[in-house]
Amino acid sequence: MSTAPNLSRDGVPPDLSRALRSGRVWVIQSVGTLVWLALAYACLRIGRANGWRLTAATILGIFLVYLAAFLSRTALRVFRRRRLAGERAGKRGYKIPHRAAKEWLPDAAIVFLLFIALVGWNAVVLQSLPDAWMGYVEWIEAVLAWLFFFIFWLPLAAASLLGESGLWRPAMRAWHKPSYWLRTLAGVAVISFVLIFLLRQTEVVHWLEGAARLDGEALVTLVVVYAILLAAWLILLALVEAAIAAPERRSLEDTWD
């Protein structure tokens, strides 16, 4: 059996092609992510001074969780349909089965609780680092994010969002693939490098803190960084969708509404 990498007809890796050549996904994700960031900023600005502010912040926080899940699931479903249907991607003519809340809600709750636990565990690990390692804390954070979020948690979340039968078996498929580990590591390295670069841009940091306005050069930098981060995230979603998929031929009806 050939060990050559699977490439699309024009020589581009299929995961990369699905992520970068889906105009529908790019429009939804770029606009939706901007909306999410604006709402997250508003949630932080509401404050917790009194009861109604706390209630408003809580409701908005719940909606942010829903919006993040909606955006990720939309991309995953498009990537799965493109992978399974090839040139038929995006065409109608088939019925997507409905999945009752009692079937998907328990898995979604487990995934959410795992995310909270991993965030707490990540904070504990960072706080326990020796002082001699503090100069490398940015890259240590990147490695921990790769292990906790992209390697362990993301396959479980993708399995839940795509309506896979169970969580652990699809995730195990991803965990057993060295290519998934290496490709996600490359993606996290790109994201980390770009974020570190952004946080070292004084004007951008001051703008994020509300202490300054962006000039033309800083605005261009911010737009380019946003595009790179969005592209890296979509590629990672395409990778995890393919990694958790069952080896047997699947139907377009595997994704549910």
C-alpha cells in the first residue's frame, strides 16, 4: 500500500483544501466570530455591581457558549459533507435526520464540564511552575493548550457536535493517529506565534485596553492576524473532523439538525 499523502486533484492536502476553499464557512465564521468577540467584550464590560448586571452577564455568557458551539458545528458539518460528497458538497436533495435533545444533551454537558475542568487544571499547572521557567511561560501555555484543548478535548467536542455515536470511541480514533498530533501541533504553533506577535504590538495592546486608537498600520496588522488565526482554526476543525470519522464509508445523513 502506498504511503504517499492523500492529496486533492491539484496537489493540495484535502483537509487544507476543505478549510480554505469553503466560502460559506469563511463568511459565517468571520462574521460570527466578530459578533462573538463583540458580545464577549460587552459581557466583560457589564460588570457584576448589582443583581440585574449579574443576570445580564450570565444570560450573555450562556448565549456566548451557544454561539461558539453553533459556529464550530456549522464548520464541522460543512467539512464532513465536503469530505463525504466531494463535488456534491453544499447541494440539497437529502434529508438530515433530527436528533432529540435527550440524545445529545448528556454528551454536550460532559464536554462542557470537561472544558471547565481543563481550564482549572491548566491554571493550577501554570501556577505551580518554578520561577526559573517563567521566561518561557508563553510557550508553556501553548504546549498545555495543545495537550489539554486540541489533543484531548477538541475530538470529544467535535464528536458531540457532529452527533457521533458516543464520545470516547471517535476521540480514540484521533488520539491513535500520530498525524493528528503532529498537524495540530503545527497549527497551535502558528496560532501561538501570531498571538505572541500581536501581544508585543504596543499600539494594538493599548487599543485592546481602550487606551488608544488604531492607526492605519496597526489596523492592517490586526486584520492580517485575525485572518491567519481564523484560517488556522478552520484547518484544525477540518483536521479533527477527519480524525474522528469512522473508517467505513459514511452517509451524508450522519450529521444531524
